[in-house]
Amino acid sequence: MPKALMRVGRGVERLVGSDVHPGEWHLVLLCFANLFLLLTAYYILKVIREPLILLGGGAVSRSYARGMQAGLLFLVVPAYSALANRVEPARLVKWIFGVFVICLSLFFVLGNAGVPVGFAFFVWLGIFSTLSIAQFWSLANDIMTESEGKRLFPIIAAGGTIGGILGAQIAARAIEWLHPYQLMLMAAALLAGCMLLTHKSHRTGLGHRERIPDGPMPERDERGGFTLLLTDRYLLLIGLSVLFLNFVNTTGDFILAEMVNAKAQQLAVSARRHFIGAFYGDFQTWVSTLTAFIQIVVVGRVFKKVGVGGALLFMPLIAVTGYGASAVLPLLTIVATVKVVENSTDYSLQNTIQQALFLPTSRDAKYKAKSAIDTFSVRLGDLVSTGLVFLGTQLHLSTLGFSVANVVAGLGWISLAMHLRRRQIAFTAARVPAYRAVPAAAHAG
């Protein structure tokens, strides 16, 4: 690497608090760019889904759409596990990206034909976001060793946070002169780029190092993702933690969406779509900006200071504190601020934690169990939240009631996080590595 680039690289390492060894930068940059494009596309779609769903059915319809995602994933996860047993994982990841590109093209055609796609698009986007991001991190877990992942994941994840900022801003500004359906095609083009980078990342990962077994390599586990999840206590604790996370987050989304929609209804009909799109565009920009700061400046240092297990307590403590404040002061400004802090910590620190938790697991767990957790456990949390919304709307619960429910869930989440922390520390300490990495210098010449 040229000296100028080496100085830039060292500056980035110091800023992030990470440590990139010689020969690793090519793979890091490929993964960084891949996640950057993926999150840019996702945030464009995440912003445009709001006017499509809120103006088509309101906040309650939005919550029900999240519940439907869980039902569909109950079918998707076993199908994915069956494919993962038969198809080389990196190829499967590329296929998934290709299917999503086709789906976006179909939404564009149907939407322009006058078909109301808001509800279906919201359901699809929830499946896309969980499955595509899960597969990116499954591949990253697979081509890196445990020690490499702990060093490099914080800097790779920064690519996603920067992409999130760009995607939110593109959608917030372009929605004034482009229809949401046209922005879908822009996102589809970005996902096509992800397919190419996934291919290059996998080839680079295989060529970068050779994994030499310390003993007989374990046989492939033919069990599906759900079975692996339910028969391993460590994986089950991760799944339950993700469920709590998404129950709290989705309930908070409903509180915010209800307040935004109520304010929009006070405006002229012609101004409502612009208000909702602009609000969520600016909201996502604030989230992405704070996410980038936490990801770049905080995450690597937290990992070094308290480790992956110790960092598990940050999110539930934020949830209890934030929704406690929302219960006391149920104002749009307060709720939006709580959601900015919650989402940005989730997308940076918590997201990196959840990826690092899988580093010491088997290859089958990295793909199949991780997909089950990152899709079904996520949407099951949404489904439980949907049940709360249904019950709450029947009982005419106010913001106070939903906020108190999140505080109670947050307290249970703290207890679960403490159990997972102990299990993660014990699991990592007792684990005997199945392979060791040959230094990059060994491949020179």
C-alpha cells in the first residue's frame, strides 16, 4: 500500500479505535463498500415506505404490516435453511440480492399501473431488510476469524452508517420531485452493485487466507435454522434478546408514527405526503448522523473497554430511561429524540454486538441459525408489538400506556442481557478454535 494511503489508513484506525493488520485492507474496503450500498438502498426505501403506508392505512395498518412479516418469515426461514444445505453460501447471498432487485422492479410496474402497493411494500421491505443485512454479516462472519471480526467489524459497519445518511438524504430531498416508485428503481441499481461486491468479497476472502484445521473439520449440520436455535442455549439467548429489542423498538415506532400521523391530519390533504416524507427524511438523517458518530468514535473503544458481553447492557438501559421520559412528557419532540437515540445506538453499537456474538459459532449457525434470529426473531418481536397495539387501540391506550409497556419490557431485557453476557464470556473462553489463520505474509510470492 502506498505511504499516503497507509497514513490515511492509520488515521481511520485511530478514529474508529480499530486495528487493521497488513494485507487486510482490500477485504475491509470491499465489505465496507458492500454495506455502504446496501444501507443506502435500504434507507431510500425506508423513507419512501412511510407516506405509502401511512396515507394508505395509518399507523395501525403500519403495525399490522409488521405482524404479517413474522408470519411470512415462518415460511421463509425453513425454505432458506433447505437452500443453505444445498447451495454454496456466497452464491446463495448473491441470489437473494438478485431476487430483491426483481421484486423492486415489480413494485415499480404495479405502482405505476395504479395498484395500491403500500401495505405489501411495507411487508416486503421488512423481510428484505432483515434477510439481506443478515446475509451480509453471515458472509463476513464466515470469511473472517473471531479475532479479525472483533477488530474489523466496527470499521466495516461504519460503511453502513454512512450509507444510511446518504440514503435518507437522497429520499428526503428527491421525494419532492421524484415519485416513490422511481426511487425504488434507484435502490434496485444499488442492490445490483451489492451482488457484484458480494462476489468479489467472497473471492478476496478465500484468496486472502488459508484455513488450516487443527483437527478433523466438523461435519455439516443438516438441521434447519429453527432447530439449531431451539437446541442451543447460547443461540436461544441471542434470539430472545433480539425479540425484546424489536418489541421495544417497534412499539416505539408506533408511538412516533401515531404522533406524526396525527399532526399530518391537521394539514391540508395536498401537504400531508410532503410533511410525512420530510419528517421521516430528517428523522432518519439525524438517526444516521448519530449512528455514524457512535459507530466511528464509540463502538471500537467500547469493545476494547468492556468487551462484547459488557456492551449488551447499553440498549436495554437506554430503553428504560428513554421510554420512562416519554411516559412523563408525551410530546412529539421528546418521543422523536428518544427514537433518534434508541435507533442510532441500535444501528451502531447493538448491531455490531449482534454480529460479533456469532463469531465463535459454527458455520451452519452463522448462516442458518443467524438467519432465523435476524429474520424471524426480529419479526416475532414485531408481532408481539402488533398484539400490544391491537389490544391497546381497543382499550384506547395513550402514549403513556405504550411507553410504560416498553419500560416493563426493558427491565426484563436487562435481566436477559446479563444472562447472555455470562454465557458469551463462558462460551468464548471455553471454545477451541476449529481453524487458525495463516498470516498474510505467508502468501507473498
